[in-house]
Amino acid sequence: MNSRLAAAVRHFKAGTAWVGLMFMGLVLVLAPAIPLHATEPKPALMLAKVYHPGIALQDYWVSEKYDGMRGYWDGHQLRTRGGETIFAPAWFTAGWPVVAMDGELWAGRGAFQQTVSTVRKQTPDNEAWRSIRFMVFDLPAHGGTFTERIPALNAHIQAIDQPWLQAVPQWKVTSHQALGKLLTLNVKAKGEGLMLHRGASLYRGGRSDDLLKVKTHEDAEAVVVGHTSGQGKYAGALGALQVEMPALPGQKPLRFNIGTGLSDADRKSPPAIGTTVTYRFQGFNDSGIPRFASFLRIRSDAESNKPSD
């Protein structure tokens, strides 16, 4: 190959490479930004089982059960139980440690819907967030027992010194009778119930007797399949929701009515057919239908983030 031909080939290759680099740069500039951490792994959180008599109560710490939304601080950002990002204002998490904290985002007793409405917004409402507290009840990455994690948790919260970041108080009870009295007082004060946490337990994801919920009632979900007309003062409005429970293996779904717990607004504009609702009840009758079922709320996407579920 003569010198002129060789030079022409080199020039062509250099030009081709330059065009390729320009094209790649243009693609990078014009391509839509890919969000970092678009999908985070689901945190392995401790989940509660239901309290049952016969446990060694002296082995447990007792705390209030908060009716809020489960929050997990991974050391950098707040996330839901399912791993989704919670868009809290920057001031809310400013100064928090690079330490995992497990807790409940809570606006107070009876304010579950307010909490969900505030926490689920992708553009945070600063004023609404000022009513939210992060009630921290555990340190997932701490290697000690729960009894050892309590003072470590309290030290972290005291060092941060923010009124909206609080350590959940833990105490001991001496008997199941005393536990029952505490539960009665909690419910009278419109509390959600109590939690029991085994002092010797390590932090492990999943359900076990290391964490127990103590409530006077049970919550469950059902799908609205129909509406019945009201009578008397509810004439022209909803009388009851016809709902269907999830079917157990090998059995047909059970249907029943929920006529209590509904507000006047609920009766004028009832949950649509196909909506999943949460209700409260006290045990089952012989046919498997929940006893004393009472409407609680329409289930939101955040309902599964509650700490004891």
C-alpha cells in the first residue's frame, strides 16, 4: 500500500471513530434519565404473630401498637415495608444516622388515613408532614438482643434530638392480668393495642413468637360484591355492604354483610363493587362468618405496611 492510500485509510478510520463517539454522546444526552434505585429490594422486617395465653410474659417487653404506616430508614432514605421510597421532606430526615431504623410513621391515635394521605404523596406537603412522627421501635442491623438494642436505640434518638423522631417506650408487666388491664386502658384511649417483643430475640425477618400483637379485635379484608338499600333514616342510602372473604383451600368463598361502622358519607357514596375494604370483627360463628363485623376503611396500597400485619 502506497503512502497516499495508507494516509487515506487512517483518515477514514479516524473520522468513523469520531462520528461514532459523537453519536454515542448524542444518545446519552437525549436518552431519558434512568432513576437510581428505581426498584429497591424489599427489607426483611420482623412481622408479628397474634398473642396467645401461655407465653412466658416475663420474657417480653411491652409497647403501644401504633396505627400508622410502617417505615424503614435504611441509613440513607425512608422506605415502605414493600421497599418503595417514601418522599419525606429533606428536613424530616436531616441528621439521621447511617444506621437502619425500623418504626412507624404516625400522626396520632385514630389518624391512620391522615398518615397515609401525607406519606404517599410523591411531592411532600411540608405542613402535613409536621404532624407526622417516626416512632422507632428497633435497630435491624444491631447484632444484639432486643434488650440490648433498646438502650442503643434510645442513645441514637437522644443524639439526634428531633421532636418528630421518637423512641417507642418499652416496659415490663408482671402478669397476663396486668397485660389485660393495660390493653383495656389503651383501647379506652382509642389506641390500637399493644405489642410484645421477646427480650432475648435477635432481629430476624419474618413472623415468629419473638413479636406478638395484642388486640381486643381482629382486622381482615374482604371485597365488596354488592350493596343493600337502607331503611328508616338510611332510606335512599346504603344499608350494608355485601362482601366476600377470600376462599380457603378447597372451600367456596363466604359472603356476608357489613352494616356497622359506616359513616353518613360512606352510606351516601359507598365503596364501589370490586373495592377491597378492611373490617374489624371478634371471632367467627359456626359457619365461619366473622362475628360483629364493622367497617373500618377502604384498603389503601399502604395498608400492607402496617407493622403487625
